[in-house]
Amino acid sequence: MHQPEIEQIGEELYFVAASPATRRLRKQAELLSQTDVPVLITGEAGSGKSTAARLIHSLSIRSSFEFMRVSCAALTADLLESELFGYEGANGNGRLDAKSGKFEQCAKGTILLEDFDTMPLPVQARLLRLLQNREFTRFGGQATVRADVRIIASSQGNLEYAVAEKRVHEDLFYHLSAFGLSVPPLRERREEIPLLLGHFMNRLTRRYSVPAPHFSSALLDACQQYAWPGNLRELEIFVKRFLVFGDEGAAVEELRAHPRLEPAGSSGNGHDHDSARNGHGAADEKSSLKLLVRNAKGEAERNAIAHALEETHWNRKAAARLLSISYRALLYKIQEYRLAPPPDMNRLYSYNVREAK
């Protein structure tokens, strides 16, 4: 059965699936909603990670219970630990004060840990124990508390490098990343922009009880040529400004006055539509040059790693020392560049990033 393009998943919250990328994302979310495993959602800032998490919750058997969001980047270590796990301690009168945390308050529901990779390592270790044992102790407490909550984590960073740099607990990363969703940026689903513009405009005009202005073909074209580095969040703010000021010329100029370099293969930056479409615009030339430099750097790095591994007969610790990088970083580079030992060494070689401990 074909799913609707705009699906309400909460009060004033909708999931829009009008491109192959987001339709695929919805199918993956529906599959994940049928089990109770933890999920890791990755994607750029503003791309809709929290909406994807809410979609999983709304499709699951936990949908009638609470959905909570916790921004891990907004709290200090102690505050985050007590916010999530609760706390116990004596007050000034010698009595025991106890406060439940989000994991207790969200019983039978779903909790989204936004930017989980910014958690201090001790809090990450406590989260890992909760995922493994389904129980925890409050901050400062002794008694064990059973946890019945679905955990979804999100990140906009490069988690493999965060693990290699020991900013993310390795076992926690593996525990979460077993089931993951990647939310595509808006520039990779441009066909949704007209629908999203109409969706945001309908919501906002109802909220503010004002008539909806008209989206001309020139404005739609400018919107589809813009890179939207802030993704859905930036698009919604743009619609709000257009609704308030209603000046189409200014809105088009706003998009064209701040061109952004786009990835190779995109349809242009909106500053010069025809030249961008034909791949001859200045922004495309800069973008192509940037891509060539990045590719050349990657190829040089790959060759250096391959040479070091060959020199050390695939002794990865020796190769890491030769390259002056950490052992874990080397393992991830081997995986990233899909390097493999010669056939006659396969019998002796077993690649597993978990041995980097």
C-alpha cells in the first residue's frame, strides 16, 4: 500500500516522504519500529533526525506512551547524568532526597538522546551498562532501577573518528550502530522542496491565521537551486520570513546573494541557473576543484597507508607507528579505503576493529 507523502506523527509534527531517499527511510523506520532494539540516527544538522526518531516511535507498540528528547550537548556532565539517571542524596535536614531521571519518567516510551557523542565518557559508560543490562542506579544512589524504555541516539558527527580519538566509547558505538538510519540532506532530495514549501506554509498560515502568499515559478526555481546547508530547519525559517514580509523579489535575492558551494553532481547553486545547469558556472568550477583536491588527498593517504602496511608485512601496530597515527585510526582507515592483505596473507590476517583495545 502506497504511503501518504505527508504523514502526521505527532501534534504539529509531520514526516514528508516524496523522494526515493525519504521513502526508503520510512520503510527502514517501519522495520525498526517492529523491534525494540536501540537505533542510531545520523545526518546533518537540521536534516530531520528527531522527526525520524519520532516516526519510529509513532509506528511502534510504544506509541501510546511518552516520547522524550534530551540534548546531550546542552548539559554539563553531572547535570546530564542526573537528568538521565536521576539522583539520590541527603538534604540539609538529613533526609534522603530522590529524583527520578528521564529513563524512569519515560517508562514504556521512547527517549531520543540528541548528539549522544558529546556525552562525557563516564556517562557513556553508564548508558552502555543500561543498554546491556536494562538497569541502572541513580546518581549518588545504590539501589538498582529496572529500565523499560526504547533508546534512540542521534549524531551529526563522524562517529568512526570520534571512536578512534576516544571521544566515543567503542562498545557503545557498536551497540548503537548495529541498527542505524541515515537521514539524507535536503540537497539530495530537491524534488521534495515544492512540497515542503507548501507544507511549511500551510502549517504557519494556520498557526498565525494569515493568508498564504503565492510561490511563483521563479521563487520555486531559486529554492531548488539553493544548497540549503541548514536543511529543513533553514527552509522553515525562510518560509517564516517570506510569510511575514511577503516580498518575493527580496526572497529570491536572499537565496541568490548567499550561494553555497555544492557537492559534485548537484544541479547548481542558484546564482547562475543556466551556467550551473550546464556545469560551467564559477561555483561549479570551484566545487569541482575542491573535489579534485579532496580526491587527490584521499588517494595520497591511501597510498601512504598501503605502502606502510606492505613495508611492515601487514603488522598494523608497526604500520601505525611508521605513519605516526594511532592504532585505532589506522584500523578505521583500512576499513575506509577497503584495503586488504595479499591473498597469501589472508590465512594469517583477520581484520577486526574490536581488537584495538
